[in-house]
Amino acid sequence: MKIKKTAVLGTAVFVVALGGYVLSDAILQQNTLQLAKSSEREGEYAHLVSWLPQDAKLAIEYRAKYLFYQTRMNRARKLDAKVEAIFTFADYIKVKDPKGSDEMMVSLVTNPEYKNSRRAYRAYAFLLLNDKSRHPVQIREFHDYMKTLKWEEDIYYAWEEGQKRLNAMRAKDAVYLDFYAPLLENPKPYTNYDRFYTDIERRAPKVEGKQELAERAARIKADNKAGKRWLSQDLLRAPLEYRERYQDVKQSIAEAGTPEELVSALTSLAVLTRGKDDAESNATFDRLLDTPELKNASNAYLPLSNLLLYKKSKRQLSVEQYHKVLEGIKDPRNLYLAWEAGYQQLLNEKAAPKVMMEYLAPLLDQEIKYRDYALLFREIAKQAEALKDADKAARANRFLQRVQDIYMPSVVMDDENFNRLN
């Protein structure tokens, strides 16, 4: 009888332990899927599975991440995001499922839909001279793929990933020189590429008859240093969506039918490329500010508002200069939009209360008849309180009270004309 009780008790303990194991597995998987194990929650995960054997903990974590990457791969719809997700999943399972991983990697360089994706470079680099794959990518094939890339950040990362692959396999110096050949035939003018040209300088003298390549690489580096051009970190870290937006804006520029449409599209391009490609951004601002047709457009304030106190541009405007721009705008709707655009720019620049008040204070002396300005008057009241300026705060609040007490039309919604027509 005692043996039976012990057996029952042992079975119960086993069932509870098994249930706890399964529950821990499910909870950890769910949390990992939702939060990707953020550092803020690591303590909770550690406590949750602390009683499990190490092998069990590793198995649970592997399975959770497996499901996370698999789900992200299956849900990806856009081509580049899909290719990136497939690579990430294949790279994750390469140790436990080398055959399955290789099948996915190879699909990224052979499938017509995937092989020319801007994110396929990671698979091309992974398979570069990889004799463990059923489809090792040869250097020429890698170079051919590189020719399909049009964005500088992708081209740079492709070279970087290829170099990492050669480093990992401890390739011979001659192999490196074959790999780098296009960089000597068509030099890249960015100092980011110094790492590759320095590698050529180091390896070329070790290969018979290749000393001249080292000298050529040194000259290219010197030219790049003198040119002072580089790919910004903002560009290199830009998400996939950046180039999608870039292409959309370029399309808008091409389709612009009026000066106003062109000003709007070009301003979007100038702002979008700020920090990522300052040469293009500055050139676009120059076009906007120096082209008579665009300078005289009714929305010419758009580029000017984005230069308000923008210290990284040689064409930045002071508050006083932008006030003069506002004085020249006669259309009530454009005038309000110009005020708001300047305000948004100062928010972007994290302007101090004193600067914000300097910009907005002239509104207190104007006869405002549109409720849209309530946004700006609320800001005046806020900054006046921060500056302990009771007079300006009171005047701003009086306008805000008027907006509540009486009907005031919206200049943006064009209420006046609507009411007149009805």
C-alpha cells in the first residue's frame, strides 16, 4: 500500500513538473515573441525558468526565437523585408538545421523574385566561396549581383559583408584582391571605403606582380581624404522604408504639374535626405531658393520654414528673417500655414522658451480672426508661464477664451467661403 502511495505521489510530482515545464515553455515563447526578450524583462525570464535544467532552458529559448523569426518571415509581405526575414531565420537555424538553412540561403540567390532584392547581399556574402553549400557563390557572381544595387548604403554593406566572409574563411591574399577588383576599376569616393583600400595596400605586396594595386589603392584613399565625402551613419542605419519614401518623393517631383506642387515635393526631398545625404539635401534647398519660378510660388515659405534656425545649413534663417517672410504673405491660409510650419521647425530644433516666444510673440499684436491660431496661442501661454511673463500669458489666454465664446472660422477648412456659398 505504501509503495502504491509513493508511486501515486511520484506520478503527481512528475505531472506537476511536466505541467510547469510546458507552462514555462509557453509563457517564455509568448513573451519572447511579443517583446523579443527586451533587456528590461530579462530578470523576469531568468526567474521564470531558473528551476529548469540548463539544457531545457536553452531548448525553450531556441524554440521561442525560432517561432519569433519564423512568424516574422511568414508575415513579411514586401520583397526586401521578406528577403531580410528569410535570411535572419536561415541564419538562426544554420547550426541545428544546416540543410534547411542552406536551402533557404540558396533560394535567396537563385529565386528570380529574391535574387535581385537590395537585401539579398547578406545571403550572397554568406554563400561566397562557401563549399559547405550546394550552391557556393563565386566572386564573379557576387560582383554581378553588386551591379544590381543602386543605393550607396546597400553597396557599402555588400562589400562589408563580403569582406567579413573572406575574413571568416581566412582566404588567401590573391582571393581578396580578386574580390576587391571592382573597387580599383571604379573607385568609391567615400572615406568609409578606406577599410577596403587599406586591406588592398596590405595584401597586394604579398602577391607576386600586384604591388601596383597597393599604390593605386593608396592614391584612391588620398583622393577620398581630400574630397571629404562619406556615407553618414544616419544613411547607413536608415530603415528599409527610407528608400521607399525616397522613391515616392522622387516620383512626386517627376509628376509635379505646378510650381506649388514642385515646391512641396522638393521640400519633402530636402528634409527627407537631411543627415542622410547632406549633399543632395543642400543642393535641393539651393534649387528651391535660387530658382525664380519656385521662389515666387505661393508656398515658397515651405523650404524657408525648414531652414529656420537649422544650424547645419549655410542657408539657415534667423527668427527675424523668417518674420520678414511672413510679412510678405498676403493669402490668409498660406500665412497661417507658414506660421505653423515655422513653429513645427522650432519644435524639431527643440528651441528654448525664449526663442519660441520671440517667434510667436508678434501674433499677440495682430488681429486674429481664425480659430486655427489657437494652437499657436496655447504655445504662447505655455512658454509665457515658463518665462514667468504674466502679461503675455494673460493676452494669449484671452484669445483662447474668445475662441470658445464666439464663432471663429477656420482658414484651413475655408469656413468663410463655405458659409458664403450656403
